[in-house]
Amino acid sequence: MPETTDASADAITTMAAKRYPIAPGVRVNVRSGPGTIYEIVKILPLGASVPVNCQRRGETVTGPYGTSNIWDNIANGQYVSDTYVHTGSDGYVAAPCS
């Protein structure tokens, strides 16, 4: 059986994860960890949707969808506050990040 690399495993996980829309009219900072103290790695454009691969607790943030300490992992080393992602839930919609 062929060996799976981390990059291909990330691609498979991203393809399988359900995508959720970012709040309308907002460009969201994507951070390297679950809080605003972490480096901004990119900014999502208006109208973006993201996969939620896993979720973890982090800094409490207030955004268009309330106040929460849940951060969504959208790719390897990339997190956005769940308060900017329309998941339809105030709780977890994916497994906790390991």
C-alpha cells in the first residue's frame, strides 16, 4: 500500500470536511493558532467558505455570530474564530483537534 504524506493527508481531510460560509461582508484573519496573539498567515476574501477540519478552545472572541472560545482549523496551522464562521451551532461541529 502506498505511503501517505502529511500533505496528501491534509488534502484528503480538507476534501472530506464540510465547508461553511464566512460572515457576509467580512474579511477574516487566518491565524497560526487559536487566538489573536498568533501570527496572521492570510486574510480570507469576502464571500469565502472554509472547511472545518477540527476545532479547539482558545482565546474568547466576539464576532458576527456571537462570543466564543472555539477556533476552527481550516488547514494545517490555520485557524479562524468560530464567531466568524456560519456553522449553525454555538458548539462544536467537528472533532476536537489533537
